[in-house]
Amino acid sequence: MTDLTNKENELYLFTINLYNGKVNSGSKDLTLDKVYAEYKNVHKEYAKMANKDIESLKRGLFIQWYSMTEPNYLTGIAELDEKSELKIIAELKNRIDKNTTDNELNWMLNHYLEWNYVFEKFKNIADLRKKENLKNLTNKKPKMINRGQMGIYWNSIIEE
């Protein structure tokens, strides 16, 4: 997980620096297309571990949602592997059906479901719905350090 976190941080930093014009041609052998390809692989790795590790599921789900809601030139996340996406959704459904999600995942999913079009292509696999009576985490900063781009995103919107 540490390696994936470091890879995400590296890809995100490169993407932001590229967008801000702070990357010179000799500084790195990366291009935005290579970042997209590498982020696709990061997502695949999270999908492989999603059935064993809820953190991997959370990060994979975030990447899927973020790839649909934010511009790829700002996130470094573009088209993802369809089999990996399906694996993430299937595992999410499995955990929901078995009631083995946690409050944080449910809270995150409620947020993601504000953009209902994101999960439209998976409606034949899972009928994702918001959960009621969840503990609101927006006014209490959860531990989002060292959690890849998911942590960066949540830290940017959660109140101190």
C-alpha cells in the first residue's frame, strides 16, 4: 500500500506541476499520457486487493469516481481498465450486501452518489443508494494522510 501511495503522490505532483508549467523537458521521463497509463495500473492494483482490504476498495472506488468528475489533465486519471472497474463495483456490492462496509466508506459513497451518472454504467451489477443516518465526517477531519489522491481530495474539502 505504501508503494501505491507513493506512486499516486508522484503522479499527482507531476500532473499538477505540468499543468502549472513547472516541469521542464529534462526533469522527468513522464508525459501526461504516461501518467494516465501508470494511474490505470495503480487502479488495477487497488482492484486486485479490494476483496481483501477495505482501504484498497475505498481508493479504487475514489479513482473511478474522480476519473468521471474531474478533468484528467488535473488528476492524472483518465480511462480505466473496465475489468478493474467491475471488480471494484462487485466488491462494493458484496460488502454492502454482507453489511461489511464501514461508516467512512458509506459516507464517501453517499458523497460520490451526488453525481449519479458516475455509476449509471454499473446499474446492472449494483443498485447503489445513499445510506441514511450516517455520522457526518465533513466537520471532523478523519485520518486522510498518506492515502493517495483520495486523501488529498478529502483533506481539501473537510473542515479542520
